Amino acid sequence: MNSDIPDLFTVAGRYGLGLLFHACYPNPPRLLARGLHNITPAQLEDTLVRLKKYFQFVSIDEFAASECCRGLACVSFDDGYKSVFEQALPVLRALDIPATVFINSTMLDGGVFWRDRVRVLQNLGLVEDFEAFSAVVGGDPGCSFYRRSKHSVVNSAAVDMALQQFFAGRDIVHEGPAAVIDDVSWIQPIPGVTYGNHSHSHYVLSSLSKEEQYQEIDRCRARLRGLSGITCSEIFSIPFGETNDFNSTTLEIIAELGYRGIALSRHQLQGRPQQMAGLQVVERFMPRIDSTTSIQATLASMV
């Protein structure tokens, strides 16, 4: 190991860790493989076992409320992939690590996750066909379609509608059942697991009008609050989670609806407590672990 790479003990003495995961497949579905943030169950277990030696794992709400996050870590899963319930949560339960699953409520009614449609386009080589069908995405052709399709200047709802029309016209279907949870039966009381609001449709909120943003945030809030027996997080997970993916209107609505904080995804470690518009900020990063990249090397690149 390079002596210049800070060890985990040193990192834990300086920072808190907000770990963000999405899917947890041993082998991702063929039509989603390209563009999906996936960690295998074995990689997840190895990563958490290593980190647990140096960090105390708490819920994301406890993490956000802490006056000093040094040595603390929290785990969250965005988007509600079924593989999280089938593969990841049993790993965390065995390690006695709490987690929060942030849900998009449109999927609870059987809706198709529009970002998965983007991944299917990529994996089937249909991006050029889609752009010939609709100019809704536009942007710099030198930038990948995946990135352009989630840019804040492009209305996500319009992109979603164009994708639906394109898929319907070509009778394109996903392999097997939906990758994300598709009914409320998946949302059950689980020890150590809380559920959180990730908006109704996972649109780039800053691309929407004030009324559209309110509906996106409030619909998911109401749906989760209407489910009995579960514990709901008071942290709102911003879809995509980068600085340009929300605006002052977003923060005003989140605060108005009673949330205490926001979870971002800016590939940062948690330093001193910070707030935006009176909301506590949780910085998260997505570990991309493979045979050549360890969690220690990933953290070292961020210090």
C-alpha cells in the first residue's frame, strides 16, 4: 500500500462518511448494466466490514443531527431497487448496520423508472434512434446522452414523456420484472431500516416549475406517511444530488413540508456541520468498488 494514502483510522479521525448505494446485484441485468451504479453483495459486505472497524454506523437522521460527524458513517440506498431488499439489506442486518432506503413513489404504482429507460437505450444502442425521434434532450453532442438527459436546463418530465412514447412505439420491454420496487408490498417494517422521500418521479427538481417541484416532493411525502408501521426519515434525498440539481425553491419547499435536512451526492466526505436554508446537509459519495479499487483508495482520492 502506498504510504502516501491515508489509512482508514486517519480518515475516521477527520471526517464522517455518508455512503450512497443504488443497486446490489451479483450480476446486473443485461439491459441495465451500462450506467447502473451497482455493488455486488460480496463487495458490499467486504466494504462495510472494513469500515466498521473504524467508523460507528448510525442512521442518516442521527448522522445529520450530529454536531461532530468524525468517525461516524451512515448508509443509504436511492431509487428502491429490488436487489437492495433481496441482497443488500440482509448483509446490513447481519452486520447490525442501520440503513435508509429513499423511494420514488411513482414506482409504488407500477411506474417505470425513467433513468432505467435511459440505460436500456444505451445498452440496446438506440440513443441515436431516440434523438432522431425527439429533440427534447439536445445539448452539447460532445457530452454523453446519459449526462445530457439529466441536465438542469432540460425538463425531466418532458424527457420522461418522450421516452415513454419512444418505447411504446417500438414495443421495447425490459427483461423480466421491473428492477425497482413496483408496489407497496415491498415497503415493510424492517428492524434498522427507515424509508425516505426521493421525490415522486426522480426528476431533476431544478428543471421544474415551483408547482411541479412541490408536487414531486409532496406526493412522495404523503404516500410514505400513509403507510403504516414504517419509520420515515426526516431527511429528503435530492434526486441526482449535485449542486445544479436543486435550487432555492427546492429548499424552501423541503423546509415547508417539515424536513430537517437534505442528502446530496457530491462525492464528498462530511466535514463540519453545514446548512442550506436552515436544512442540515448530508454529503454522500458513491463507492465504486471493483477488483482494482478499494474503499481505502476511494476515500484517499477524496481527502
